[in-house]
Amino acid sequence: MSEVIGTVAPRLLGPAVMVAAAIIVKGYTDVGDGFSAAVIVTLAISLRYVTFGTTGAERSLPILRYAPAVAAAG
């Protein structure tokens, strides 16, 4: 992976969550805003997986270890 992606990927999750929260707060009455916010956060987490691999991403965000169980329960 390039150095730029390796530098940007860990720092992108915070701003992505902030933008997603702003989308939900601004457009809570419109259809699809929760989906749009989830896509933004998912893309930031996916970039982390692509950059660091499964082990590195789960080491940096321990909550990701429980994602398959939560998805199955949901």
C-alpha cells in the first residue's frame, strides 16, 4: 500500500463518523439518510481493512471483532 493511504486510513474514521452524524441530524425527516450515513462509515472502515488487513484493522478497532456476531443477531 502507498504511504498516503497508510497515513490517511487511520485518520479518516473520526471525520467520517462526524459527517455521518451530521447527515443524520440534518436530514432526520428524509428517506434514506440513515443509509447514507451508514455507507460513509462503512467505507471508512472498509478502507481500514484494505489498508491494514483483517488482523491490523481488528487490532486498531477491537469492536470489529464482534461485527459478524452482531450482524447475525441483527
